[in-house]
Amino acid sequence: MNIIVCMKQVPDTEAQIRVKPDGSGIVDSDIKFVMNPYDEYGVEEALLLKEKFGGTVTIVCLGSERAIEAIRTGLAMGADKAVHLDDPAFEGGDAFSTAKALAAAIKGMEYDLIFCGKQAIDDDLAQVGPALAEMLGIPQIVVVTKVEVSEDGKKAKVNRQIIGGEEIIEVPLPAVLTAQKGLNEPRYASLPGIMKAKKKEVKSVKIADLGLDPNAVGKAGAKTQILKMYSPPQRESGNIIEGETAEETASKLATLLREEAKVI
Amino acid sequence: MAKGIWVFAEHSDGSVRKVTFEILSEARKIADKIGEELCAVIVGNQVEALADKCGPYGADKVYVVENEMLNQYTTEGYTKALTDLVKQHQPSILLCGATVTGKDLFPRVAARLETGLAVDCTDIGLDDSNQFFVKRPMYAGKAYAEVGFSDATPKMASIRPNVLIPSPPDESRKAEVIKVAVEISPDDIKAKVVEVVKIAGEKLDLTEAEVIVSGGRGMKGQENFKILEELAEVLNATVGASRAAVDAGWKLQSEQVGQTGKVVSPNLYVACGISGAIQHFAGMGTSKYIVAINKDPEAVIFGKCDYGICDDLFKVVPKLTEEIKKLKKD
Ligand SMILES: Cc1cc2nc3c(=O)[nH]c(=O)nc-3n(C[C@H](O)[C@H](O)[C@H](O)COP(=O)(O)OP(=O)(O)OC[C@H]3O[C@@H](n4cnc5c(N)ncnc54)[C@H](O)[C@@H]3O)c2cc1C
Ligand SMILES: Nc1ncnc2c1ncn2[C@@H]1O[C@H](COP(=O)(O)O)[C@@H](O)[C@H]1O
């Protein structure tokens, strides 16, 4: 099986996000960047399937030069090779123009299955996977927690989280699956893995290689624009309820919830 | 030129979801300002009876798109039904709730229509020149953005449940109901639902709950969640958990609140034995009221809550359940 994993580099979840004073974006100079956590599940699942069926795992990443670190992490985990869309023309896009570039890069490749993350934890769009599936003309299943590929590698049975339970869906391959936490436990890159990763192929792809119009991708091709960013209102320190006994504090709290907050 | 504001009216178990009414109410104001009509779209099988529910919240028209193949939600079936209708009538704005269904359907529809989609919005409105724009959290709510759209239409947005306020329904308002037939063949639907597994005890999805009671590592064990369930019962709340509680196997992944779990904005969030880590806060920081029960006076959560009790949760929670029961009886 040939499996593609779309991977994005994002700020670590620990990062404090500070908006630039002019609202044009966030301050990213002091942020640690990592592989999007949901994409780790995608890489892991691809590796598990490769162990079973053979084939290759290819990482596809659109991002600046800095993203090479996250790509190397994926290769160190065990992916075979990577495609890095590292042309500045691809950057600053929304889900539509990002998916457009990814689709163009993937169209020329051989694949039986594509993994994306459920969402990227920076822009929180949860949109690139479905958009990519639409552009490639293949089905999507989002928020996936289990994947079983048939012996012949032609179809898959997939669990996806819904309200109050799960749906089990059968889908012919290729398809785009977006990985949710719970799908697996991503492995850590081993030391030999890290050494090997250095020698693995990372193909750099520029806009000319894909024959795309510069106005169709990145910021220029986006269908939505961030007009302004701002910080959420800071929550004030709370009212710590004093009392001698649990009974007293609980009673005071119940009264405040009813009379002041009016939520019960 | 594209005209009309449309709301995808989501339904389940025979009723229209509340988020639809929240969106219709807010969209009504926008429709009045720009002088366009407000339409609801109901997709399904034998769903005409639901159409009457949309008029009282402001819909002028309700399109009812029916087909046997739409009995169960599938990405491909619903995408076809909705995009065919949109292409025919060309609305200027298309909205839905940022629910499990909305999050699957709208990205696909937007890509097919080659238009812009802003997801999980917390507000929608018009700028000074009457252009539609939205506000949405990014970085799990650590930052917010105002987002505008290119000229492509419809301008699409999904809106988080529980943030817009529904108007009181005006039962005298009737919407025109328009039935639409859509052609869908079994071949159109490649990803087929073969089974639905319900998880017993899980009632309302966390993202739609108005009150949430959550437990963290301080709960010490799965069996102790019983006291939270009892509190939830009197508050009509849904029970959630921190990642520490989920990783310990006490609660399901689908019950995790936070940056890598569900992002919720209930009216009331009661955090029990949760320290308030940045990733947890990212998932519930927009709750209207936050209550923290924690025995550590230094717990970060005390700096970000509305009401805090610094004590042993095993003493406080059962008492709180009792006190609320008493209040509710009066
Ligand atoms: C990539 C990544 C993603 C993450 N995503 C999430 C996420 O989505 N959601 C999430 O929640 N976390 C997430 N985390 C984990 C997060 O960093 C914290 O580890 C986690 O939230 C801690 O959970 P907790 O508050 O339950 O546990 P702790 O931090 O251990 O806090 C337990 C609290 O219980 C209190 N306590 C103990 N006993 C009692 C008692 N008897 N009475 C009252 N109080 C008591 C203690 O004082 C303490 O404050 C993520 C971490 C990473 C690295
Ligand atoms: N720049 C990118 N490069 C590669 N994959 C991406 C990129 N952006 C998004 N994706 C994929 O799409 C998923 C969802 O991203 P998003 O729609 O931005 O939330 C991510 O988890 C990735 O798998």
C-alpha cells in the first residue's frame, strides 16, 4: 500500500500565543514548533498499515523552511520519504488554497490512502482533509478512531466519532481519512530512526513544478482572509468562596449560581 | 447576483437542532439589514413536518430536500443535495452549526462550490460597508480572528452551538415551504454507514451542552465519577473530563475537554479536581461561568474562574448536589 500523510508544522500546545500589537498575526519568534499532534496519529497509522501490507509512506507538507524539522520527525518515526511544498507562493493561504496546492502535488503520486489530521491546532480549520478529498474526487471520512483495511487493500472499514457514539463506515480506497486521538499511540522516533531520517529523500516542490497559477494558491488564492487578530478577553481572578465547612461553601456557591450568575 | 441568506437546518431524531434556531435568529438581523430573504434548508427523508419549526425564528422560506437515500446522513449524499440546490438558487451566504455534521459537510460543500468557509465562528455580522464577516477562535481560543471573504459566493460559515442567542419564537410567523426533489443514486454514495454504535449513558454531546461538570486527575478513579454524575443530574449537565482522566482510562476520549479534545462554551462549567493546564483551558475558556473545586490553593484554575472552592472535592461535590436540589425544590 502506498500511503500519503499530510502533515503540518504548528506551535506546540504549551505555547503562549501572543497577538502582534497591530493584529496582523501572532508573534512566532519565541515559539517552539512541532508536528501537528493529530498528524502524528496519521503517521503512526500509516506505519502500522505499511508493516502489514508493505508499500511506502510519504509525508506531504506545505510550509516554510522551518517545517523541515517536523518532516524529519516523521521520517525518523519511519516514513520513507517526503514532499515539501516550500515555495513562499504557497504560504499564507486558507484551507481552500492550501488544499489546492496539496491536491496538485498529490495528483501525480501513487496512493491507496491519504491521512490528514482531524484539524491543525493552529488555525483549527478541520477543513483541509475534506477539501483535499473533494479536489481529488475521492471519499472522506473525518474524525477517525479505527481503521481496518481489507486483505486485498481495496477497501477499508473505518470508525468515526459522532454524537453519542461511533459510525462504522465502509469505503472503497483511495479515500482521505482524518485522524482523531484514540486511533493509536504514536511511536517516538528512535535514535537509529533519527540517523536514518537524515538520508531519506525530501523532495522540494515549487509552484512551477505543479503548473499552478500563482493566483490560485497561498494568500492570493485564498477564499477567506484574516482581517485582524486579537487576544481573547482575559478572565479575571475568581471569587474564592470562604466558609468553615464544605456544607457552608457549597450552599454559598449554589446561591451565587442561582442569584448572581442565574445559571440554575 | 447571488442573493439570500441560507441556513442549513440540522435535525436529529425528528427534531430541528437548537443551534439552527440560534443561527436563524441572528441571520434574521443580517437579512433585514441587507434586504435579502432568509431561507432554511432541511435535507433528509420525510422531514417536511420540521419545516414549520423554522418560520417562528425568522425564516421566510424553507426548502425541504427529500430523498430516500438521505434517510441517514452521509457526506456524499448531503453534499450533493445541498450543492445542487445552492447552484440553482445562488444564495449570498450559507450558514450551519459547527456540529459533528456541520464540520463534515460544510468543508466538502465549500470545496465543491470553490468558495470560502470560516468554521467554528463565535459571531457573525456586517462591517461598515455591509460586507459579511465573522469572528472565530484560533489556537484553541488562545487568539481570535476577524475573517472576511473573497467575492466567491456563497460566503460560508459554521457557527458554534450555544454562542448566539435565539430570539423568542413568533408562532404567528409562517414560512413558505418549498419541496425539492433531488436525484441521488446508490453509486453517488461510496462511503456507506454500515453500523452505528451508541455509547450508553452519553446523552448530549459536550459541544452542545449548556452545563458541563468535568472531572480531572483529582477524581482519583473511575468509580468516583458517580458523584459528578449525580451533580450533573441535578444540573441537567453533561459530564466531561480532563486529558489526565481520559488517559487514565476513567472516561472516554469523546468526553475530553481541551485543545486536543472538545472545545466547549457552556453557560456553566464546573471543573472538579482539574488544575487548569493551558491545553484544558483552551477547550473551555469561553464558558460563560466557570466554577473550580480544587484542594490546592495554588491551582492555576483559581486565577481564571468565576467562583472557586478550595477544598476536598469529595466533601464539596455531594454537598453541592444536595444544596442545588434544595434550591430547585423551592
Ligand atoms: C499535546 C498536548 C495536548 C493536550 N491536550 C489536552 C486537552 O485537550 N485537554 C486536557 O485537559 N489536557 C490536555 N493536555 C494535558 C494538560 O497539559 C494537563 O496535563 C492536563 O490537563 C491535566 O489534567 P488535570 O487537571 O486533570 O490533572 P492535574 O494537573 O494533575 O490536576 C489535578 C488537580 O486535582 C486537584 N485535586 C487532587 N485531589 C483533589 C481532591 N480530593 N479535591 C480537590 N482537588 C483535588 C489537584 O490539586 C490538582 O490541581 C495536553 C497536553 C499535551 C502535551
Ligand atoms: N500546510 C499543510 N501541509 C500539509 N498538510 C496540511 C497543511 N495544512 C493542513 N494540512 C492537513 O490537514 C489537516 C487539517 O488541517 P486544517 O484543515 O488546517 O485544520 C492537518 O492535520 C494536516 O493533515
